[in-house]
Amino acid sequence: MKKHRKTRKSFMMRLCVFGFAGYLVVTLIQLQVEISQRQKELEEVKQQVEEQRIENKELERILMSDSDEKYIERIAREKLGFAYPDERVLIDVSGS
């Protein structure tokens, strides 16, 4: 009777240890996946920051230059589609 009870305790102890080990493995795998996703997000944010720095440098250069009129004209042409009254604007629709 005592041998049966000892075997049952031993079996339950092993079952608990293997269950806990399985839980740890699953948790570690989930954490690795999350770390990988966060690293990808970090790289994307770093790229956005670098693009913003480049844009800021360009805007600082424009602000420091004396060509405000040229800048305004360029923005009016490129972003707003403006043109001079006697000017012909050709648009390339071929996509290349």
C-alpha cells in the first residue's frame, strides 16, 4: 500500500515538473516572437525618424536661404499645380 502511494506521489511530482517545464517553453517562445515584432517596429520607427530628420534639414536649409520666392514658386507648382497664365504644362501619363 505504501509503495502504491509513493509511486502516485512520484508520478504527480513528475507530471507537475513536466507541466511547468512545458509552460516555460511556451512562454519563452511567445516572448521571442514578441521581441522580434518589437524589433521590427523599432526599425520602422528609426527609419521614420531618419526621414523626418532629412526633411527637417531640408526645411532649415530653405529657411536659411534667400530664395523664399523660388521656394514658394516651387511649392505652388509641385504641390498645388499652379502655373503662369501663358505657360503650358505637360503631364507625363505613361507612368515612367
